[in-house]
Amino acid sequence: IVEDTMAIFHTKLKMNEGKVHFNLGEGLPPIWGYPLKLEQVLGNLLVNASNAIVGKTNGRISITTRYIKGLHAVLMEVEDNGNGMTKDQMERIFDPFFTTRRQDGGTGLGLSISHGIVKEHHGFIGVLSRPELGSRFSVFLPVEKGGQLAVQPNLLIIDDDPSVLKMLKSNFIKLDKRF
């Protein structure tokens, strides 16, 4: 998927004078899905990353893939060192028609469509971003056909104050049984 997508978007990325770095995992298990739709997701992420580094000296885009054994999923990440996003922007990026590039012809559909495609593949997509530092989009896709990713946050608390534990127990629904 990465190779096929790069064949399509190589010229666009080269025009913005950014450097593209690859860190592609070896021997990744196959994922079930529609290759053209997954290429569309990666293409949307690459176009956004490319637009984010326009005019930035030393613009960089990284594409990473690897297998996440604990999730039985393949991870595909696109990271740039471009403009980044504010918290308010990140809260809306998957909304249809939300764009920060309306004046440049952006429609606000790329990430919304990508989000839908990833959900259709029983995966999920997330973003980390900081203004002026860049963004990293992570797409997790299950290896098993029709598999669902069971992702739950983990919280590790190191404290010897019993009142902290009591407060945590009263504010969180589930805690590790060891407590």
C-alpha cells in the first residue's frame, strides 16, 4: 500500500521540497481490506503532511509501518514537522468540511473520508500534534478479517499516599484488581 501510494504521490511530495523518510516494517502480516481505499487514506495523510511543510526549511515527512503484537494490528504512521495544529483544530479534524486550508482549495473531506474508511476496516485513526512542531497520524488496522481492536488506556500511578488511591477508586470505573 505504501509503495503504490508513493508511486501516485511522489511528484506532489517532491514539489514541496520536503524529504520523505521510510521506516517500513519487514514481514508484516497481511491485513484484510480494500487496498485502493487504504491507499486513499495514506494519500490523504501524505497530502496533508506535504501541505503542512510548505515553505518550511528542512521539511520532513516520515512514513512508518510495524506490527503491534498485543493488538494483532498493523500500524501505519505519517509524521511531519510542519505547522502542527491547535487543540481546537484537532478536536474537529475528522468533521466533514472542516478545513484550515479553505483559501487554498481545501474541502475538509480528506480526513473525514479517511476516518470513515479506517472505521470500515475495523481500525482506528488518531493524531498527536503541536503548533509549529508538526503532527503524527497513526492508523491501526486489525490483522484478522473482521477483527475488532480492543484498545483501552492504561494508567500507572506511583504514589504511597492512601488518599490518592481512595480518590482514584472513587473516580475511575475499573481499576486493576491488585488494588
